[in-house]
Amino acid sequence: MIKRRFMATVGIMALAAGLTACSSGGSASDDAKSASADPAAATGTVTVWLMDDAQKNWPDLVQRVNDEFAAKYPNVTLKLAYQGWADKVAKLDKAIVDGNAPDVVELGNTETMKYVLSGALAPVERTTFDNADTWIKALANTCTYQDKLWCVPYYAGARVAIYNSAAFQQATGSADFPKTEDELRSALDKIAEKNKADKTFSPLYLPGSFWYAAMSYVSAYGGAIARFDSGGMWHGTLNDPKSQQGINHFIDLVRKYNKGDQAVNEQNQYEAMARGHAASFYGNGYEAASVIAPVTGDPSLKDAVKVATMPGPNGKPLPTFIGGSALAVTAKSPTVPLATDWVRMFTSAKSEQALADKDILPNNLTQLNPLKTKPATAAAANAVPDAWFTPLAPGWGLVEKQKILPDMLTAILRGKSVDQATKEADAAIDQLINKAG
């Protein structure tokens, strides 16, 4: 993980100078002390925004922590609201402007920088959190600026191959997922032949605008979305030969094996397998559970759905994006000490173990290590150390908001040349990536 040297630019330094003034309350260590001084005497309201992943997948953990918080602070009101990824950022931005931001908010790890640089978050003291000395470095980096911690790693995510082992067995004679891409392509060709009567059946369901997957292939060839130059600026590098190799590789897989609507994104890709229209897809490990869930999926596939390492080019595993979330306390919260303590409870060793028990990658290596040998989590857990991440640039949030990467991929699938599409994407990235958004 590269260090955030981009902060040396004049505009960012000026903005960063105001961070302390924007943050409320005393120091992070003072917050920890005041929260524990006399919990029974504490009053106020703590509003928490969590993403709906928690509501769907670990509501028991949320309830336990809320009960623990209520027992410690009997006179404090806790308000919890679940958010969706599609509109959370817009809602949070408006809430901050309107002066009614939540006290605690879950942020995707590509979102943290935007709020750190804008002064929207309060600093927290790393040493007061469980397992902080073994936090996954890539997650901790996205919360760290100028040697201060501005959010707390919550959980990690790594993408893997999710496949219907029965479909592979029937077509290839083996229920195992291939170890190399050449072997995978051979297996996918056999699966395609066996299911040729179903024109909507995808041997590999790979959405065309799935930029996280596309950039994994870019990383596999040694390319990058953007690079930081010696002059202190970021520049798009998708038009570079190595990046183009990766994009071409991804597009080839999409065109050959995805028989669904190639313009649809990956948000609900598990549905293709649950409905019998896909033999495999590339996704977060927890998406396997969605395939077999009682309401969203097909429980009859329980014994067939497996996860494995996704093979990439050149006989190596496909590099994965290190996903995940963090929890932050907003700077203008009137209850910073209480909000911080809720985050402390929600990311405690006990809480992280509850996630690990559900095959969710915890925020630290201590509790991650046992998952490296567990069949359901081994592929994802072992992918974490070599994972890639988006540019740690001040304007990366703007790049994502403008959908530059998915729009580039869609344009290529509609006939635009890779060379032209990547030139245009680089130009668009250059307009935004050095701006604090």
C-alpha cells in the first residue's frame, strides 16, 4: 500500500490545516476517558448509520452491541438507521451540509478519503481499540492521515470465484474449480456446450461494467488506474500498454462467457446463479450465501455452491481488490465520546469474532489467520495480503462518482476501441483525481 504523499500538494495542505479546527471535542484520548468516567450519568442521543449489509447478514451482532451500549449508558438514546450503497454518499453529504449528520457512519474504504480531507470526521485514538496492532494494513491506511486515525476498520472484503460445483461436475467430470485460467477456459467451454440450449446461460457471469473485476486484470498485467508522479500529481494510466492488456483480457472474457445483459452491473449478480443461469461468477465471498438464501436465492443449491481462488493470467491467481468498510465519528457530533465508544464496542475482538464466525473477513490479522484454512473462507482470506486498492488520491471519490471506469468499459463493449476509450478515461480522470471532492 503506497503512502499518501499526495498530501504534499499546496491545495491539500491548506485544506488539511483546517482539519483540527473542523473537528469537535478534545483529543481522542480525552474522548475515551470522558466516555468511561461515569457512564450512568451520560445523556444525549447517538445516531448510527450502518449499511444494510449488517441488517441482512449480521443483525444479531448489531443487536448485541446495541444492548451492550444501552446497559453501559442507560440514559443515552441510540438511533440506528440502515443505508443502501446506491444513495448513502448523497444522503450523507446533504446531512453534513444541513447540520444533521449521524454521529457514527459506515464508510466504504474508497469513501473515507473524501471525508477525511473535507474535515468531516473526528480523530480517534488507535490504541483504545481491540487488535489495533494487527489491523489489516490496507484497511488502516484508508483511515490514516498525518499520523492520525480518522476512522476504524470494520471488516475486509476480497473477491473470489463462486461456482456451482454440480454444473462443473456434469460438464467436465470434476467438481473442483480449475487452478489456472487455461484450465478454466477449457471448463467454461465445456459448460457452454452442455448448456447451449439456454441462450441466457453464462458459464462465467461477468458483468461488463464490473470495474473492480476489470481492474484486477489490469493489476495482473502490472498496469494501474493512475499513478503518482514526482511532481506531486496523479495521472490516469489506463491508456498505458499494460493497463490496456488487462482491459482487453477482461473484455474478452465478458464477450465470450457472459450471455446475460452485459450492460448490467454486478450489484445483484448472484441472482444469475440462483435462477439457474450461471455456472460461476466473480464476487465477494459473502455473495455465495446470497445464492442459497431462502428469499433471495435457491436453498436447494446449498451443497453445490462453492468458493475458490480465481485464476488470472500467466498462471497466477487473479489479484483482488481489498474491499471493506470502516466506521467513523463525524466531526460535529455533540456526542463524540459516546459515539466513539459505540464504535469501540462494534469493532471489539468479540464483535469481530462474530463476523469471522459468519465467514466475513475481520479487520485484523489475528482473527483472519484461522480463516485461511477454512474451506468457505480460505480463498478470500489468503487473497488479502496481495490485494490491490484504488489510488489514494484526493479526488478518487469524484472519479467514482462520475462512473468513469464503468462508462469506459460499457463504451468498449458497445464498439469503441480500447485505445480511444482509455485515452478518454485518462483525460476524465486527470480532470478530477487531484481535486478534493
